[in-house]
Amino acid sequence: MIGLGAVYAVAGAMFMVLAGLSLRTRRWGHAGFYALLALSFFAGDRIGDAGNGALVLGLVAIAGFGLLKRPPRPVADLPEPRGNAIFLAALVIPATTLIGTLAFRWLPSLVDLKQATLVSLTLGVLVALAVGYAWLRPRPTTPFVEGLRLMDAIGSAFVLPQMLASLGAVFALAGVGTVIGGLAGAAIPHGSLFGAVIAYALGMALFTILMGNAFAAFPVMMAAIGLPLLIRVHHGDPAIIAAVGMLAGFCGTLLTPMAANFNLVPAALLDLKDRHGVIRQQVATALPLLGVNIALLYGFGFA
Amino acid sequence: MLVLAGITVIVAGFLLRFNPLLVVVVSAAVTGLAAGLSPLAILAAFGKAFNASRYVSVAYLVVPVIGLLECYGLQTRARGLVEAMRGATVGRLLLAYLLLRQITAAMGLISIAGPAQTVRPLLAPMATAAAERQGAPEGDEGIRALAAATDNVGLFFGEDIFIALGSILLMKGILAGYGIELMPFQLSVWAIPSAVAAFLIHGARLLWLDRRLAGRRTNRT
């Protein structure tokens, strides 16, 4: 059955090639960083929890000592620009992902359905690469040299989402959620429904801003305010309180540099001088939307 | 109370602009030690979660393809396409993208678009070209940032309508832990009002950008 294993093997192979190309240009820090990622994708399930932890420390050491600081090289000269057919090639990946996600449902024995989208995405990349080689006839290394240029531009920020997910696991183990819950509970005026709704929604947004991920905030705020106050004391509808509360957290995601993959990585990808430029453009949407979510909670959650 | 020290580390580390990866690891270490965990237990917990969340980084597989196509003029063609389109204002272009992104995300198609897949190669150059034709200053960073912002808003306020998504399953799982059984559908239907509000609020900002650019142009002439 094709599932995450195959996807990770392809990812491991790509990072291996990137490591090799970095070695060729004597960028040792980059080579080490990509080689560790290749190891993680190839052998992450076999090196044990502590082994994975050591691998992370290796990544952090390389990034922390500034070994990824060397600027990426500028865009290569265009060999010979192509016409609008280039769009068709660009659409191969989304189209394959879309068709694959829908079509694999009829092949449950071939593809792990829970991973159908990631498998289709990987397939789309391979198809697009094949089309690119056949049509454009670049040198074999060109896609990876150009891919390396994009990856170097993003820098170490692209493993940050994975790192934050791991931090969330340590927080859970240490019981951070329970402590925050106690604090928030003490801050709400006794018996005030509106105060509890505000504390719940703002707490979701604020904790998401700190953690960079609404998934980390949800269990904390649900245990702290959602369940004991909104659902048990005020008899709120659990579906509305959960669903709209999560979306209040998403408003926080729009506001925080901790959500690196959504806010910092695009800024790097788009060569913005202001690394918080994307967040700045999101503030005027996120704040009114947070207000709407509070109103939805208060207006519909306690019918 | 002591376990909150890790959160202080995060906030201080980011404000002082230390390397983000370093800040995260130090925060994990401080939190774990404050809770009385052994260093090895912290390392193992961190490593285990890192390994379990590798799927987050799979989206970067598209990078060689995008790099190759850029090298053969993808961004230039995207700009050319919009320049040839009459009446395609930056606001309407981004509004159409917002709607498309929300609808596809609501169908569970999250990875078909994104900063690397669509924003950098297509949306940002198209939006910049349109805005410049409407009189925006050349190379305005804000337009590119707005393109990325529009992608985020469309994704966040579309994906929760899809019933098989991670966040829906997370909510269902946590509530089930408290003895409250819900169907994913009950949760996802309550993502729709916020999705509509997101479309109206962000959409209004996009159309207002068109008016602002038009106003600036009339002032100048």
C-alpha cells in the first residue's frame, strides 16, 4: 500500500540531492542541514525517539551557529523563456493533487486513503518533473540547483512548524495547559457569560499567537474555560463552542510570527524586505473577524 | 507556575531575534526541566513529536519544479498574461483567488495551492502587474504580501468546512475525551458563518484597494 512511507522516501531523496549540491559548492552548513533532513525522512522511524531528538539538536546547532547565513545565489539567467504553455506545466501539480485525491478513493487497496492528498501531491511533483525534463530538456541538475536556490532563500525557517509541533508535545507533557487554565479561570468575573465568552475567544487567539498553532491552544482553552464554564455552567452548544473557538484561534494564527510556515516563509519566498509584511496585511482582516467569531459564540452558542 | 517559564523564553527569544530554532529548543528544555522531566525524557519527547510531524514539510517537494519553471520564464509569463487582460484589477484578481481557495479548501484540497505552489510563481506576479497598471508604485512589496495574506485567509477560513480535516478530528477527539460525542459534520457546519464573514471582510478590503489605487491615479493627473 502506498502511503506516507513512499512520500517520505521521495522527500528524503530530494534532500539528499540538495545536500550533495551544497557539498559541491562547499557550503558545509547547508550540506549538513539537508543531509540531516534526508536522514529524518529516510530513517526517522528506525533511529528511536532519542535519536530523533539528537537529530533535531544537530539541525539547531547548524542553524544556531549561523552556518546557514551565506546568501543564496541570484536567479540563473533564463536559458530561453517559453510561452504560455509554461502555465500548463505549473498546473500539473495542483491538477494531479486534485484528481488523485478524488480518484484514489476508488483504489483503497492501492493507496492509504488517509494520506491520499500527500501521495497525490508527491505523484504530481514526479509527473511535473518528468514533463519538465521531456519538454524543456534542462541539464539533469537544473531543477535541483534552482530548487536549492528557493530553499536557501527560506533558510532554517522551513523546519520551524515541525519544531513548534514538537514543542507543543513537551508543553503537554509538562502540564502547561492546566496552569494556564487555572490562571484564565481566576481572571473571569464570577457568573458573567459575556466575560467567559470573551476570555475563551481571546484566550484562543492569544495562546495561538504565542504557540503559533491553534491546535496547541484548543486543548488548553477547552479544558480551562470552554468545558467548565461555557458548556457545564452556561449550557453552551459544544459543537459551536468548539468549532467557532478554533476559528478564533485561526485569527490569532494570522497575527503571529510563530506561525512561520504561513507568515514568515511566504515573506522569505516573496523576497519581502519586511519579514512581517504578510502579517501586517492580515491584521485588518484578522481583528474584525475575531470580533465576528466572538459575536457568533455569544449569539448562537447559548440558544 | 514554573512551567510557564518556557513561554517567557519563546516571547523574549523572538523579540530579541535569536535564531527561532534555538529559541524553540531552549523553551522546550526550560519547560521540561521546570516540570521535573529528565533531559533525556525531554529529548525523546521532542524527537518523537518531530518525527511524527514530518508530513508538515512534505509541501517543499514542489520546490524543484517551481525553480525549474521559473528558470524558463514562469513569473515573466504570469505578469504578461495579466498585462494582456483588460479590466483585471488587483482587487478583483485577489478576490477571485480568495473564493477559489476557500472553496477548494472546503473540499479538503489544501495542498493544491500555497505560498510555494501558487503565490510565488503565479499570484504575486499577476497581482503586482495588475496593481502597477492601476498606478501602484513599481515593485510595491505590500501587493506581494497581500497576495500571500489572501492565500492564508482563504485557506484558514475554508479548510474547517471539510469534515476529514485534522482540526475537526482534533476537536472531536478532545470533546470525546470529556464524554461529549459529536459528528464531524456538526462541527464543520459551524465553520461556514465565519468563512462567509472572512470572505466579506477580506473581500471588502481588496475592492477598497482598487478604489484607493483609482483615487491615487485621479489625484495625480
